[in-house]
Amino acid sequence: MGRILATALHVRKLATMGLLGQLFGVTAMTVSRAKKEAHPLLEAHGHHVNTSTARLRTPADVTTFPGSDPTPTKIKTTSLKNCTPLAPQSSS
């Protein structure tokens, strides 16, 4: 699920690859590879991700973003079978 989520957040232009790497505990390059794998699959299955107007660049932006809009957010739940998480970055 991590690959799909990271891809959706980046395609929405909501967060940079560097920020997503920090949030998922991986490198920006790992996020880039995950996006290259997952994005074509999402598109092939009819999941087109719209661009967001918000731009998050730091972990602090992530924590303050949900509280900045009083409009309730509706979350659509879906079944994500056979999704693999992002690989943790090596500590070498």
C-alpha cells in the first residue's frame, strides 16, 4: 500500500519525493522507483489522480495541513490486494 500511497501523493503534486521519502523512511530515489512502477498500473486500471492545490514540503506542513481546511474530507476506501510496502532504506 505504501507504493500506491506515495505515488498518489506525488502525482497529486501534494508532496515532493524528498518529503515522501522522509515520511515513509526511504530515500527519494526509492519513492521515484515506486512511482515508476505504480503509476502506470494505476492508469491502466482506470485510476486517474487529480492534482491538488496544496503543496507540502516539510513534515511540519503535513501536520498543519489537515487543520487548515474546516471542510470535512471524505475518504473512499478501496481494496488494495497484492500491494507491497516501500522497501526501507538501507543504513549502509
